[in-house]
Amino acid sequence: MKITFKLYASLTDYLPADRRTSNWMPLEVEPGATIASVIAPFNLPMKMVHLVLINGVYVPPAQHATRTLVEGDVLAIWPPLAGG
């Protein structure tokens, strides 16, 4: 099934080189894929996986290993942000 995978800020460095300027890519995943199983091949440091949204809805860290995706979902991930 197809989803859209988006990484923001410094996490874009983990996307394939040809996708880093746009920060997103279409991604083919297995039915029943979880957030954790989708991000595992990208080798994101888990301390950098801070804000996770599916279709604009926040997914708490406790659900990353169990929350499954469906066809057409948009998975977006932000690192911790500093500032003030």
C-alpha cells in the first residue's frame, strides 16, 4: 500500500538524496505497517523522533510500535525544536 512519508528540519538528511529538497516521498509499505516499522529502514535516531503525526493527528510515542497505517496516510515526523 502507498503512504506519504515526510521528514522535517534536520531529519530530511535521512531521506534519499533526491528527496531531501522536497522533504517528502511516496512510500510503498506492507499492509499493517506500524510507524516504527516504516521509520526503521531510514535509521532515524529515536531521540530525534519527537513529533509524529498521521494525517495531521498527533500520535504519542507509546503508540509508535502499534499504530498501523492505511492506504493514503501521510506520516510526518519532526525532531525536537529549540528556540524561545
